Amino acid sequence: MSTIIVAADAEWVRDQVRSAFVSPGQEVVEVTRGQDVRDAVAREQPDLVILDLQIGNMGGVAVAIDLRLEESAGRLPRSKILLLLDREADRFLAKRADVDAELVKPIDAGILRRAAKQLLEGEPVGARS
């Protein structure tokens, strides 16, 4: 069973992510506020955290940096992080936030599933399967 946390304040983003992972053995936990992601990660110990770039007053970049700082301090286990970007030009933000992968919205369910599978299997996202 894999657990995926999706953090987005936009319901359509959460809906798209949830619909991409409807397979048996996959649980999607939804978080609507960036400041709640750390607690959700501590509680759920997810296999993957998917962050929207825009999450209210604490966006995906700030959340990713917070998770990485908590991991480096030993307060959280290391999580794979996928950041959902608004545009191609935002890719530099993902690099600064030390995320494992990024995708530009709108989200295609097949591409999202493939990216998640590659992350969970330790492959670079975008590698041919």
C-alpha cells in the first residue's frame, strides 16, 4: 500500500491528483493548508508528497523547504516530494526547494501516475520505462 499526501487549496487540483490514484492499494490524504503538511507527514509517513505551488499563505516551495529542514534535523523521515508548477518558468523554484520532481499544470493523470511510479521506484522522473 502506498500513501500519497496531496496539498493544495484548489479543490480541482486535489480532485485531479486523487483521480490519478484510484487503484487498490493507494491511499490519498488531502491537505488544504501548507502549514498542515508537516503534521500530516509526521502522522501518515507517506511514500510521496505532492505539493501545489500555490497553497494559500504557505505555498509549495515553502512547504518543501520546511519538510527538508525537518528531515535534516531528524524530526521527519525523508519523503519524496513532487511539486506542481504553474508554468515552465517556475522550474528553478523547484530546484531551490530541493524537490525530487516537478510537473507543470494542468495535470495529466497518466503523466502524474508515471512520475509517481518513477519516484517511488527510485528512478529519475522522465526516464523511459
